[in-house]
Amino acid sequence: MFENIRLAFAGIWSHKMRSFLTMLGIIIGIASIIAIVSTIKGTSEQIKENLIGSGNNTVQILLHQGDYEYDAEYGDNSTAAPILTAEQKEKVRKLDHVLAATFFYSRSYSSNVYYQNKAFSGGKVYGIDTDYLDTCGYQVMEGRGFVPSDYTSYAKVAILDSSAVENLFQGEEPLGRSIEIDDEPFVVVGIVKQNDDALPKINSISEFDQYYTSIMGSVMIPSASWPVAFRFDEPMNAVIKADSTDNMSSSGKAAQDIMNEIIPASSTSSNNFAYRADDVMERVKSLQQLSESTNQQLIWIAGISLLVGGIGVMNIMLVSVTERTSEIGLKKAIGARKNKILAQFLTEASVLTSIGGIIGVVSGIILSRVVSNVSGAPTAISIPSIVIAVIFSTLIGLVFGLLPSVKAANLNPIDALRSE
């Protein structure tokens, strides 16, 4: 085997230009496929990051009334919305693959929050428990978070995120100042900021509309103090943090099922309440599949160049057999068996295409970087695709080198020696 490989390299080196031109089809095909696969993977990762952030793994389970998210400020209150029990909350927290769970009240597009004569428009008001900040990826930048005494004493304190600070205070120092929430004064005790990797990327108007309330900011008060401002019991929503991105969908579904246990089966259609997990991963998969299906066509087109390259390998190996007919005849005359001749030429074809595959992989990585820099398209190198590309290029040598190798192995030694 090693002797065959040595002979293959010697043959390739002795015809450098011919060998390179033979490999060119393989190089172009492999480079194209590596570049396309890198773009597909990069685009898929970008889609995932745009929708869920990188490494966040949180899923919202929100109460819906019919087809719409329920909001106590605007919802139909003719039938009381379901209230989660402590037992249900504990069940959710103990689910497999759930690292953390938090339960909260919320009001969307709240217009009843003021600082002096400035209204907090477009953002959200949350009533949060002690786990909310950690679960949702918030860090305290100034002041403090909520402490247990804030909950036991029903303290009228508030935390604002950086967007809400800009929205309400517009350059003034917020800590220690009072804001009004539905005519009740709440003292700002902390400013928080969500981790950058927990935030989805906004790339279009439709995505801006989807995340509008997050952009405008959030005001948070202790969940125990929620009735102080809004004066009646309201249903809670939940956020869970899964242990991996792959488990987000299943964990959200399991939490949704537990939270729906409290909802009577006899609810009328007009007041049909149901908790639904925001299955972001399904949207991610749909967009990824759309992107990949488009790029799969490009892979097939690039695969044609591999076929052309394989035909080129077959052609040059047939030429090589013709050129070395007397050498083959001499080897057979001194006792070389068919399988030895076959192995020698198959090895030479495989080495030729393997070198082309390796050069193609390097060229593909460089090409993907160039495409990324020129077009701004994200790319991510796929190690499995590199390994498969090299193996596939070797198989091309075996397949397309088989016919010339069989021809060489079947040469009659007497006829071969006469060829001179």
C-alpha cells in the first residue's frame, strides 16, 4: 500500500501540470460545496440568533384568549381568567431539562405609568418574582434588585431597564425618583440591562414590530405589589429556561400542559383560555429549512463539477495506462498479479482526487470568507462537511479510476511488451 502511494506521488509529480488540470474539476466542485455548506450553516445560526439570541434558551408560556394573547388591561373580563396554583408552579420548576422558571404579571403598551408629566408609552409593566431577572438574563447595572422584604412588605419599589430609563427620564438620574403606576407612587431602586446574548437581533420592520415593547423598555415591580397598583388578581404568565436549545420546544410544551390543567374543559369558545408556549424553535426550523432548500439546489449544481472532474480523472488515467503499457507488461512478465496492478492504478487515482479534495477544502474555506466579507452573508465552517468532502473526493478516484485500473490489470503481458 505504502509503495503504491509513493509511486502515485512520483507519477503525479512527474506530470505536475497535467495532474493539476486533472484535479481542477475536483478542486472547483469541493470548494463550491464547502463554501455553500458554510453559508448554509452560517445563515442557519444567524436565523437562530436573530429569533432567540445566542445561548438564551428561554421560552415564554403566555395566556391566550381565543387566538390572541390575553392582556387584563384590554381583555374580555366577562369570564374570570384562570389563576395558577402554587402546585402548578412547582411542577413546572421540576420539569426535566428546565433549569429555571419564573412567573410574572404583565401589561402591554401601558399608558398609566408616569414620571412627572412624561408618560411611559409603548413599553411593558411586569410584576416579577425573585427568579425573573436571572431566568431572563438581566444584570443589575445600578442600584439593586428586589430583596425578600420587598415581597413580604408589599413594597412600592420598581426596577427599570435601560430602555425604560431613556424613555421616561431622558438623561435624568432615575435612582431614588418616584414614578406613578396607576396613580400609585413607586420608588426606582435599580436599573437593569439584558445580556447581549439574550437579545434577538432586529433586522427588519416586521421584527421591530414584533419586539417593539422590548425596544421601548420595561418597568418591573414585585409580584406581591401588583395588586397595589392594579387592584385585582390577574393571571400570570411564565418564562422557562431550558438546558439546551434543542430542548426548548419540548420543555415549553410540557410547561404549557401543566399550566393548562387549571383551565376548565367547559370554557365557552368566546372565552376560551389556553396557555401556549411561544415555540420559537419551530419558526427557526421553518426559516432554516427554507434557506437550506434554496441552497441545496446550488449544491447539486456544484456536484456537476465533481462529475466532470471524475470524468477527467478517468480520462487521464486511461492516458496513463496507455503510456505505461510496456511497464505494466514488464511487471506482469516478472510475476505481478492482476490485483497488484489494479491496486496500483486505483491508489494513484485516489491519491490524485484526495489531493484535489484537500486543496478544494482549503479553497472553499477561503472562498467562504471572501463571500462573507464581500456580501456580508454569515458563514460557519462545518467540520463534518470537510471530512465528508475529502472522503467523497477519494471515492471519486476509486469509482472513476476503476475502469482504467481494470484495463491495466487485464492487459496481456506479451502484447504489452510488444507495445514498444
